[in-house]
Amino acid sequence: MPQQSRLAKNKTSQIPNLKKQTFSAPIVLFVTALDTTWRAFVPTLGGTFAGIGLDKLLNSAPIGVISCLLLGIILSIVLISRQLIHVRKPLR
């Protein structure tokens, strides 16, 4: 029996502490700013480059760039608004 209790004790000591971590406000603001930055620039630049490629492929000069750029801007707005909703949720 002592062997089993030692095994049970070892198993419970290996379970990580799952307490919620708290971070300082400057770190949270910095991470949120980085998160917002990629949400703003990646879809916009990706849409622009996809539009350039689409224009070269279809030989339709500004139509691909304009349409993909608008789609990228709309996607950026959606991603940032979803992020703001998520950030404000704990405050409610």
C-alpha cells in the first residue's frame, strides 16, 4: 500500500498550477497594440499584393488592386472590431 500512495502523490505533484496569470497594464497595452497592428496591415497589404497578382494574371489593370484592397480594408475593420469587443468583454 505505501507504494501506491507514493505513486498517487507523484502524479498529483506533476499537475501544473492552472491559476490565471495577471499581467501589468503596460504589457497588456503593448500586446494589444501589436495585435491590432497585424490585424490592420496584413489584410490590407495582402489584398494589395493579391490584387496586383490578379491584375497581372487577368490583365485588368486597376480593377484587381482596387477590389482586393477594399476587401483587405473591410477584413481589417472586421478583425479590429472583433478584437475590441473581446478586449472590452471583461470590463462589462
